Amino acid sequence: MSTDVMTTDAVMIVNAARKLGELAAAGKPVCFVGIGLPSTAANLARRLYTPPPVLVYESGCIGSKPQRLPLSIGDGELAETADAVVSVPEIFAYWLQAGRIDVGFLGGAQLDKFGNINSTVIGAYAEPRTRLPGAGGAPEIAASAGAVMVIMRQSKRAFVERCDFRSSIGFGDGAGDRERLGLRGGGVRWVITDLGVLEPDPVSCELTVTALHPDVTREQVTAATGWAVRFADHVTTTVAPTDDELSTLRALQAF
Amino acid sequence: MAELLALDEAVARLVRDGDTVAMEGFTHLIPHAAGHEIIRQGRRHLHLVRMTPDVVYDQLIGAGCVDRLTFSWGGNPGVGSLQRFRDAVENGWPHPLQIEEHSHAGMATRYAAGAAGLPFGVLRGYVGTDLAEHTNTIRQIECPFTGERLTAVPALNPDVSIIHAQRADREGNVQIWGLVGVQKEAVLAATRSIVTVEQIVATIDPTPNSIVLPSWVVTAVCEVPRGAHPSFAMGYSSRDNAFYRDWDAISKDRDSFTKWIDENVLGTRDHAEYMTKIGIAN
């Protein structure tokens, strides 16, 4: 991995961690964490911000405080440092489905303009070009969490007009779909990428660029998006990661 | 009452060609040794069930034991894809694999229904996804009390469920703690069950968050130290993350996979010999 990629990844991870810190400060600390980039960002937020987010993993861990980054969602470290460990049927039924999660934090292979995520197949389901691992916990996290944050590297291949397969729902085909389907959770609120931040348009629910990272241009974002991406009326620039944020992230990744 | 058996005898007696077999474990306590024994004994046409089929299911699929897979997430956790699973789905090697795909919440609900003796379980699930279009075991129902639309999924009742646990006593009472996953439900839902354990002890001491499966709900208990490797058993061993990373390269190519299985699984008599062969001291 080149230094540039490491740096753009760091900007993305730090911005996602900040959002979790803001949510925790606003009384929404409980985060259902997917493995990979979400877990890195959630653990960074836990080290940087007070109050810290409460990390919930689908392996049944509630309030994990790992000292090192877990490789999988079921590393021993997550259970040993948890406030409680419950069974898998319980974590999904009592904790996620019942509405006790403030923010579900997901990644994916493809994301479309309405925040739907594909982690199942590239190509047709019956004859896939690429068979991906599958939906796992994401369908119900996307449906039931109070809000959803997505973290993904932005590219034309990954940010598509329409997902090849809808593994988990954002806003479906647009405004009103979540209500029509009776979904209780709030859906995708923030998509944090290596280029900036996208949020659903308040009226159309289409993902719209609301912030750019320092030195990123609109042209770069347009070129890395598979739909005719729109920009909000007021696009802000994110604050560059601080030395403290970067050194904490490096220490976390060094393990 | 559970019988204390050697693993090869338990597999020979309890796992049959064509069976629906659930080998559960959510990262923790995955029954790898039992999976290897199924490969050694050449079982065929299995319908494997598991929420998170990972390396051991990749091995069973690549070794040609499996016709059908029911699952919700088939990957190598933290590493990437399962290469043998992908090759079976994308190219039909070593033969086509029929898949029945769910979400984690749906699979957990199915096991819980199976354990509870119900024909189906109910959840708020799958709504707005494409899963129901391709999986005919996901149906919409109406709540008879509120009229709400909910999702029904049929109970899972495997012919045999296999799990790994920390310990059992000489009567065959099994104790599990840490990440307990869906193992209790898988055993209670099954017709037969095999539990491999790290250790057989005189008496089971109470341990925080531990669950006990009484001897009378388990068919066979087998003492297999490190029987979950490269997965782990809290209190006994750590996850061998390096093996999971190495598996990606071993499994990428059909020849290197076949060679690995021939040498390490088919070429060894039991788990202890296997562990020595792959260079892990017991």
C-alpha cells in the first residue's frame, strides 16, 4: 500500500471516528460495528473521545474495549474486554431488532446513490462474476439501527447508479421507500469516503456530497462516482487530521 | 446420556452421506478437527449449514464433501474471500454447489425456532433486500394481533450438529463460555450431536457466562485438544490469525489446495498428527 493510500485512508478513518465521537457526545453512543474499516474507526473513536462510543459486535460482545485491533468480529480480545457477552440470537433480537443501537457502522463492495449496499455478488446472482461473502449481519443493521454510517473508498466501480444485488437497504428506490416498507431505523445518514462525505438529500434521499477532505476537488469526486453526483448548496471542507488523531491511529494499527 | 467416544468413531457412527450437518462456531470454538475427520472419512453429498462458513467449510467444499450450503456470510474473517467456496459457486469446482442464502439474524432465528420445537421463527428482517427473491425460505407474514408485516423463516433442524467446547465432565455434561454464538441452539435443534472438547475434567467448575449442555441432550463427546485450531477456545488457546492469512494463498489455486488436503488431512490419522504435521505444538 502506497503512502498516499495510507494517508487518504487515515483521513477517511479519522473523519468517521470524529462522527462517532460527535454522536456519543450527543447521547447516541451505541455503535454496532462491522469488521474492517468500521472497526478501525470505531476503536480509534473509543481512544480519542470522551464520552467514548459503546462498541457492540455481532459476535455477541457489548461494550468491548479491545487494546489491539481485532482481525475478526470474534477475536478473544473483544469478549475478554466486553461489559457483557451474549449469544448470537440474543444480540440480533434483543439488542439490534428491538432498537437499542444508535448507529450501525457498515462497509460494502458496492454502494448506490440511495445508500443501498451490495456485499453479495458482482454480476447476476445465478451466474456471478464475483461471489462475495454475503450479507451477514448487514440487512438487519441497515434496517433497525437508529442511523447508519458507511465507510468506503470511493471509486466508479464501488459507487454505482444501482447495486447489482441489494444486500441491505438504504433508501431503496428513493424518498418514502423506508416508510412504505415499515422500517424502523433511520437509514444511511453519512457515507465517509477517502474523498469526502456524502449525506442523503433531505427531499430526494439521493446521496449528495456535503464535505470534501482538504485538497480534494469536485472533479475528483465526480470522476470517482458512478452516478451523476450532486453537491450540496454548501459544501464544507473537513479539518485535516490532527497529529494526535494520526499518532493514535498509527499506534492502533501497529499492533 | 452422551457417550465419550474417539472422534473418528463419533463421525463414523453419527455423520452419514447426504446428512444436513451444522458445524457452528462464531469465530470462536469452530470444530475444525471434526471437519477434517469428515474429509478423512470421505463423506459425500452433505448439506452443510452454518451462519459463517469459513476455512473449515472451504476445506469441506473443496474436498468434494458438499452438495449444498445454507449460510449467511461466507468469507475468511478479516482476510477476504473463501477461494474454494467461490470456485464452487462461480465455476462449479469440484462440482456445483447449491446455495441457500440468509442473513445472520435470519439464521439465528431459524436455529432458535429449531431448538424451540417450532416450525418457523419470526423477525423484522430482509425487508427491502434482494435476498427473498432468490431464497424461497424467506416469507412475509402478517402479525395476527397487530396486522404488522413480518418475516417468517423455517426452523433449522440438522440431522447432526457439531460444536467444539472448552470442557466436559466424565458424564458428558458440556460447558462453554466466552463467545457462545449459536452453538446451544444448534445442538438443541439437531437430531444427533457431537461435541469435541479441549479437556475432560472430573467436575465442571462454575465459570462466568458459561452455559452447560446437559449430557442428556448430547449424543457424543470427544476429547480433542486444540480441536478448534486455527479458531480458538477462550481459556485454552488464542486465534491463529497467521493461519487464516496463510489459508488465502494455500486455497487460491486448485492444485495447491488439493496438495494441502492430501498431505495434511488425508495424510494424517488424527488431529494430534495433523497438528504436528502443520507445525503447531500441542
